[in-house]
Amino acid sequence: MHNHRKGSAPNYTNAALVMGLVNLLWIFGVIWALYGLPVVIAAGWCLNRGIDWIASRRR
């Protein structure tokens, strides 16, 4: 058996946040191209309300 110490796991938080932003931008771009800016604004507002709702439940 090997008695190697396991190192700490890498922190991928920044990479995950950047990729989340990239995905959000291209999805909003596709929605904008297909349906127009008002639908993108409404989707962003709904996402914001959903995030606020989740944050309020975690307290």
C-alpha cells in the first residue's frame, strides 16, 4: 500500500463562474436574435427574481 497524502482539491470556482457568464451571454444572444430584446430583458428579470428567491430561502 502507498501512504501518499492526498493534496487539496483544485478550486474551480472562478472557472465555473466565467463559463457560466459565457453560456449566459450566448444564450441571451440566441434569444435576442430569435425573439428580440424585450424577451431577453424579461428572461433576465426572471432569472434575477429566481436567484433572489433562492438567496432568501438560504438565510
